[in-house]
Amino acid sequence: MSLRELGLLFALGMLWGVSFIFIRVSASVLGPFTLVEARVGLAALALVGYLVAFGAVGGLREVQKRWRGFLLLGTLNAAMPFTLISAAQIELTASFGAILNSTTPMFGAIVAAVWLGDALTARKVAGLLLGLVGVGVLVGWSPIPLSAVVLLSVAASLAAAFFYGLGSAYAKRSFVGVSPLSMAVGQLGGAALVTLPFALYDGADVNVADISAVVIGAVLGIAFLSTALAYLIYFRLITSVGPTKTLTVTFLVPGFGVLLGALLLGEPVGGGTLPGLAIILASLLLVNEVRFRRVAGEPEVRSQKTG
């Protein structure tokens, strides 16, 4: 991986990490469904514009041909997790939400084992158990006073990670040969259609006077930066360095979430934040079966994922 590609990987981690800041700022004002509709709708339009500008309209025909599948993919991999995260972030700090979201590969391993038949090795099982310990440390030793609402918000964040796992398995099973950019446009467009009726109902309760410039900036940021631009960087990395190295961004997102939450929102770093983060990241190394090897005299991280 070149320095340029490494820079893009860190940029992607920061863009996805700061998305939790944007959600934290705007979700309580707009409501989860309205925020998600703005996010996926604007991002889909931006990516469609990108396809048209670069003459890749064949990708749009691909989306049109598979529209039913993209409705389901958009529900599983965008509408449901985005809405659950947005609802959870009304109660949770941005850093807390980012760390909980990093459990996605653990749920992905479980779904892949049940649905796709990928073997759950002893190493992966150990990672899953360690991940549960990390979540327990994070939640049980938190600066946020525990209440029924907070616990429901934690459950919503973990459910979002589970839906990401479902969406990834469905995409792997049903969209073989479809270009990644077409998949992004298709799933975001599908999510926008699925979310629209709920957003219209949710939006009726929005107080326009509460929509400040900061909230508008957060919506534009999550749509154009943390979704549209992030997808473009993600697919560029998939093409240039491959999916295994690109997915190491999973280890960067929660770190950026904690750092940016503290710097931009003044969020407290509780006693369980860093230990919980460390334990969950260690669990991801096991779940993804990452091994450190020296190749041609240079240190490199290699993944032995069976999926």
C-alpha cells in the first residue's frame, strides 16, 4: 500500500468516524427517519451525478435492471442500520456509538456462518466472545448514566451492526459481478425509497425554527462527505489495494469517533471507553483472522478471512 493509498484509508476512517458527530448534532432535531432520508437521498443524487459526469451511465442501467434486489439491499444495508444508529445517537455520545458500530465484523461473521456456510473457527469464536466482553466493559463502565432508554439505544446500535452483517451477506450472495459503484447507487436509492414514507410522517413533527446552520451543515456533511465521498474513496481502495486491506478501515473508525467526539463535542472519555475500544479491536483481529507477517523485508497485515 502506497503512502497515497494509506492516506486515503485514513481519510475514509475519518469520514466514517465523523459521521457519528454529524448524527449526534442533527438526529434529535430532524428525527431519525428525516435525517436518514436526507442522507441517502442526497448521497444517491451525488453518486448518480458522478456516474453521468464520467460517462458511466451503464451503471444506472444495471441498477434499473435489479431494482427489486436493490430495494432489499437498501433496506438491510442502509435504511435499517442508518435509522437505528440515528435513533441511538440521540441518547449516546458519538464516540460510544462509533465503538459499538465497530462490532459489525463480529455480526458479519455470525451471519456468514449461518447463511453462507462460512466456518466459525476457534479463532473467530474467541474473537466473538472477546467482543462481547468489550461491549460489556464499554457499557458497564460508561460516563453515561445507565437507564432503560440508554440500554435500548445500545441495543439499537448493536442491531444496526447486525443489519450491516445481513446486508453484506445478501450482497455477496445476490450481486456477484455487479460493479461496486452501481451497488452503492442502487442501495442508497433503494434506501431512499423505503425510508421516504416514514420520513414524511417523521418530518411533520420537525420544528423548522430548530434547524440551525450547524444542523444543516451536519446533514450536508453526512450526505456528501461521510456517504457519497466516502463511497468513492472506498471503491477506489477496493480497486487499488483489494477488499482485505480496505476493510482494515474498521480499526480506524472508532478511534476517529472517540477523538473527534472529544475534540468537537467535548464528550467525556469514560473509564471504560479506551479499555472497551481496545478489547473490541482485539476481538476484530481474531474474527478477521488477521496475522502479522513480514513479506520481502516489510511489515504487512494479512487477513486469512475464509469469506
